[in-house]
Amino acid sequence: MKQLRIPGPTPCPDEVLKAMAMQMINHRGPEFVATMNRATENLKKVFQTQNDVFILTGSGTGGLEAAAVNTMSPGDKILSVQNGVFGERFATIASAFGADVTPLKFEWGQAPDPAAIEKALAADASIKTVLVTHNETSTGVTCDLKTISKVVKNAGKLLVVDAISSLSSINLPVDEWQCDVVISGSQKGWMVPPGLVFVSVSQEAWKAYENARMPRVYWDFSRAKKSLEKGQTPWTPAVSQIFALDAALTMILDEGIENVFARHIRIGEKTRNGLKALGLKLFADEKHASNTVTSVQSSNGLDTKKVTTIMRDEYGIVLGGGQQKLDGQIFRIGHMGLVSENNIDDVLTTLKAVLPKAGFSGK
Amino acid sequence: MKQLRIPGPTPCPDEVLKAMAMQMINHRGPEFVATMNRATENLKKVFQTQNDVFILTGSGTGGLEAAAVNTMSPGDKILSVQNGVFGERFATIASAFGADVTPLKFEWGQAPDPAAIEKALAADASIKTVLVTHNETSTGVTCDLKTISKVVKNAGKLLVVDAISSLSSINLPVDEWQCDVVISGSQKGWMVPPGLVFVSVSQEAWKAYENARMPRVYWDFSRAKKSLEKGQTPWTPAVSQIFALDAALTMILDEGIENVFARHIRIGEKTRNGLKALGLKLFADEKHASNTVTSVQSSNGLDTKKVTTIMRDEYGIVLGGGQQKLDGQIFRIGHMGLVSENNIDDVLTTLKAVLPKAGFSGK
């Protein structure tokens, strides 16, 4: 049995896999409605929001597309905060649908600077919306969303947050931080296989929706809302993942979200400390290190591709590589959702044995 | 255990449910690549095509949106053949993205007339693309796609086919019938839970893609093609459903697609004959009756909502109701994918007992 330690899909608990194997039911019948309503209410607890929360069938990127097309019109000025692959992807989507996107780029591995965002907003009053990646999965950086939110909301802009790899693992109180649209994906800390994306929509986002003229049918929030009033979805949903989500949410709420967040902090720190003790160099700025994914950069002759290959093929531990310009430059360890201190001990112990075989001449 | 006899989601075989319960793997690793490539190759056999076939994560409606945005530009003239809910939905999508859609409407329950399509194409040379629903799930009608295709391709138009509830159950030789884009959904005859949609793309469709200016990122065919060259998907896919599809395709190809089609013909006929023997009135024109779903209209005092409620709550057999303007007018029996003569005998025997309780005063 392999140990999956990539930043999503994450391993699923037995209860979740059992739910995935449930026989199909009528997605327009009472049994589905009960499950859908319960899952939606429990999702809101984890989102810490009174806003609408929709369960859409698709990948996380589909949720980013949904956030864009439901709140923007072609020509809208958008500030896109970017410090990795996913910030750039969000901008690509908005641009493809005709938004006028101004990128605000920060070095990969660093967190966005709220003061720079404030300055960018002050410099261009026509900006309507700010896109932020809460947890940049490609580099392992969590931004200071609380402060960024203050800056964005003080300036009266719409705040759209990619929280695909943070929400449910890292504290993100959607209402307290006034986040207008927040997107998360089932295959991350939610411990559910990929196929669902969750989106919260604030009153202010609904106002933006009224004027948003980007074309949309499949991802349309209003259709989702109308169907949800009957406990349904506009299109046939990934029923199995909704069963699985229902089971996973029960586990998350039984553990208590504060405890889940604390566990991720504990495990994030343990991972970083363990890697440093092996003499490895962390890629992300430690002040903003993510508690769901840690990236390690090459140093002392380390061949990061060799590390992941040997770890997988000889020891059955699957780590992530670097994406795009970080390909071959870093490797990544996912530690979100179903993860314990023991899992991290396994990774660290195994790494210790593997590093010399991957060219590492450090301690 | 309920018997699910709605036109999707359909019941899944044990092998498929077992695959759904498999633990997550790396969607960028060799194990996934092998599964993805095998599933894609086997899909092509069922599509009977050498064209590209993509596995996208989403509902069937997402596949319709994908077909539109990858082949059309705003302002393009589109002929939309409509004889039910799904033909209309296809037109709604194309219109929302700016196409200039001419509807060609046929009575619900009837099949589209190829001669009328020929006439409509002759009347407006500026039409670029024709949208056709192979099997209208809302009414239980299968169109004469072979003849329609000849008409459309003789006129030199692009042919886009919604085959969501037909492909894998009803013969649709994509290459022989020159269908340019064909869409099908996992939760129908494929015996896989909802969450995947399959799309075939011909050379002519790729030519249309080159000029198509509707905005797209998530559904973009070119991104799908580029990723598939590495045995991957551009965005994290519904991995579990791909495992399940792999298992289901093995079963379909083991049975042999000709045998699968023959079984659906046999069971479709058995269903219709059995219903008529009960004195019930079929809704769809029998010459074009679908072999995946049969609709029954109210007659002799029959309360169709009462039928489905009693069948479900007292006998555990779940049937479908009518959609939109057919709500309360018809009920529907799904018989695609995992279905045997015994399943239909169960439905018919139970119906016989239930009909008098639902106001039916016929034979």
C-alpha cells in the first residue's frame, strides 16, 4: 500500500471510501435531498459563513472559472495577486473571459505583501475585484489573508479567494474576513476524492452577479441557488462524492474544526523542523510557510526528481514534484486532511535513507 | 435495497462500486497514466471512432457547454434541433455564449424529421453547425441520426450530437456517421456514477476549434489534448470515476458492444410490450422509441406522480417523473446499462399491482 503525500488528491479515510462505494440513488429523490442539505449545512460550518455555499461538480479550476464568470464582465478591471502557478491560473481564466487583468506579482516562495496590494488599489480606482490565492499549493505559501482582506474591503473591492488547498485545514473564517467568493476543492483537506468544488457567495458577490455579463450556464450561481432551494443541483452531480463529503464532514466536525486547524499547524511545524534537521533547505519563506504543503528546494547536490522517484518506487511514499518553472527545482510533501504525526515520521525517516542516493551531500 | 430504474444515474455493477472505493493515487503518476490511457483507448472502441476522445470532469451539461465553446464564435448561426428538455438546454447554452441559434422544434414525444432539417439548412446557407440530441431522455425518443447526419454533412455543416443517454447502449458509429462532436455521460449506459463526461472531436471539429472564439479554459479541448498526450488531464480529474470507467469498459467490451446494443433493443421492446399489455399508453412515437428509456403518459385516470411515489415508497422501485412541461404528465422507466429482462419483469409485475392504487381504470 502506497503512502500518498502529495498536495492532493489526499488519502481518504475508510468511512469516505465506503461512502464512495454506495450504490446510486435518484438525484431528484428525498434521500439525495437529505444528504445534500446536510452536507451543505455542514460545509457552511467549516467555511464559517452564513453566505450561500454551493457544491459544484468539477475540478478546482472549474470553481475558479465559476468565481470569475459569475462576478465579472468583459472589460472589468481585476487585480490578480500572483505568487505561484495557481495565482497565474486564476488570472488566465479571468483574461480568457475578457477581464482586464492587472497582475501583481510576488516572487514564488514568498507571500504577497498587503501593503503592495493597498498601493496597487490606490493607484487604480477602476479596479473592481481582487483575486487572491490563500494557499499557493505550487510553492507551499499561505498568505496573510486577514490583513489582505482588510486592505481589499477598506478599498471597497470584491474579494475572491482561491482557498482550494487551505479551507478545512487552515483557519479561514469567511464571514469575519469578509471574503466575497471563496473556492475550495474536495480532494484537499476535505479528505474526499476529486470531483467536487465548493463555492461561497456573499451578498456583495450577488450584487456583482447582477451586473456580471461573462457568459455562463454550467457554472451559473443563480441556477445552483434555485436548485439548492429544493435540495438539488441544476445538473446531475457527482453523487458518490456528495455521499463521501457527507461522511467526511461528520468526521471533521466530530474532531472539531479548531482541533483540525491545530493538528495541521502541529504537523506543518513538525514537517519543517524535521526537514531542516535533515539538512534540507525549505523553498517557501518560513514566516508564511503553509501548514498543508511543504516544498523543499535542491541544495548540496540534491536531485529532487531522484528523491521522488526513489521514495515512490523503492519505499512506496508518493511525494509531489515542482510545477512549471519549479519542475526539477523542488519537491513537495502534502500534509492536509487525513494526516498524522506518524505519517510525517515515516516520510522523514525514509527521506533520511533516500537523500544520499539522490546526490545529497548535506548533513 | 431499492431498484433504480430512472434514466440516470443508473445502477452500478459491484466491480464498478469496488473501483469507486479505491484509495486515491497521484493523478500525475504512472499508475494513473496507465489507467487513463487504457480507459481512453477503450472509450474509442465504444464510440467506434479514431477521433480524439476526452474524459472531462463534470456533468453531462458541462459536456454540452464544452462542445459549444470549443467549436463556435459569438454570432455564429446554429441550427438547434429540439424535441425535448435536452435539445432546448443545448440551445440555451449556445445562446448564452452568444451564438445566433435558430430552433427547429418538433413535438415532444416525436422524432425530428430529417427532411425538415434538410429544408432548414437549404433555407439559410449561413448556418455553420447543427445541434442534435440522439436520444431525448426527457421523452424517450431516439432520432434517426444516420439519416440526419447524411443531411447535415451533405450540406457541409458541423454536426454536434448529444449522445449522453444513448452512447454505449444504442449503436452510434461516430466515424461511419461522420459525427463531429459527440458527448456522453458516465452515469448513463456506461454504468459509472456521475462526474465524467466524454467528448469525441473530429478533424473537422478541430478546424472549427481554430476559429472558435467563445471563451473557454476549463472545458478547452486543446488543453485536454495536450495533457492526454502524457496520459493526464489538465485539471485534477474525478480519479475514482476513471477507475470505475476502466472497470465498466472492461465489462462492456467483454460482453461485446454488438451484444450490449442487442440487449438494449430486446429490453426496450420487452418494456414497451409489457406496458402496452398492462393497458398503458406510451408517450413516445413508437417508431422512434428509445431503447434506454420509456415514457408512459397518463390515461384512464392514471396519476403518474402517484405511480412513482407508491412504486418507490411501498415497493422500492424508483422510476423517473416528467420534466418541465411533462411534470405530472408522464412517468419514465430507465433501462440502460446494468439492466436485465428480470429487472423489467420486476417493474412490470409491480406496476400491475400499483396501477389501480394510482387511479388507473384501464385493463
